[in-house]
Amino acid sequence: MKQNIGQKLALYPTPATVVGTIDNEGKLNWMLVAHVGIVSHSKLLLSVHAVHHSVKAIDETHRLSINIIDEQFVAQADYTGTVSGAKTDKSKVFEYHLGEAGMPVIEQSPLVMECEVIDTYEIDGFKNYICSILNTYVEEEMLDDKQKPDYNKLKPVLFEMPTYKYLRTGDIIGDCVKMGKAFGENLNK
């Protein structure tokens, strides 16, 4: 029997990421963000509490990077979510270079997307940025034979909100579409 636990957001876990920003004065900042989502095949959503220091840079430049976290640097990434860029210089937390669109790309990150903000809306104290992906950088050994990211190799870290834990991604459990087709064939027998 299911129990009603009220109006709880229960879509976690979500990918943990580090967002990189550079403001109009050239100051770089890193911020841990787990509220990311897919809007379409070429657009994504980044949701950030409006009081975060990085919001100013995003609003000024309409540019940012989204760096996927793996287990190798989860402690560094977590640190960027525990201190404010308004009080702490976080520019030296990661080794990085600037991508083709001028956004910071974390060297340790296996997958990084440079993005441009195309729309913003506020709700419940959060700034929600709809972003167009300008460039995606993937470590070569993390690509499959079709030059697409292989998430079984990449193994992004997930964040789970109710308990504030990081989770390891697991094994492949099946092939999308093929599983459904097989189920449908068996269902109709």
C-alpha cells in the first residue's frame, strides 16, 4: 500500500554538476548545481536559487558552463556548494581552460557543455535559465563507437535531495525501445 507523503518533489536523484561563470569584470566562479533538466533535444534548464553569487554573472553575460561531476572530484565539487563566491575566491578550485565560447571548462570533468541563456523566468525564489547548448566537450575515452557519450564509462555522480547524498550511477539494465518492443510482443501473444 502506498502512503501519501504530501506535496514532496520526488524526482531525485539528478545529475550533480558544477556551473562555471565569468562575470563582466572577468571574475570566474564555480557553483554546485543539481537542478538541471532537459527541455528539448538542444535546450536544457538550469535552476538556481536567486541569492547565489553566480546569478549576477549569468544575468550579465547570458553564458555559463555545465561540468558533469564524476567520483574523482566530487569533494571539490561539493566544496563549491558550501561557500559563497561573494566571500570566497573559488577560481582555483579546479584546473580549467576556456572553451570556444569563452566559458570555463573543468579539466577533470569528463563532459562539459558551454551554454547560452535564451530565456529566464523566476518562481519560488529560483532563477530558471533555459539554455541553448553551444559546445559539448567529452573525454575521448568516454565516447562510444558512434562518437556519443558512453554513460557506462562516464559514470556521472547523482545528487539525492531528501537525504543530501551523492550516488554512484549503476549498470546498464537494458536497451531503450528494445525492452518495450519485447514486452509488447509478449503481451500480445
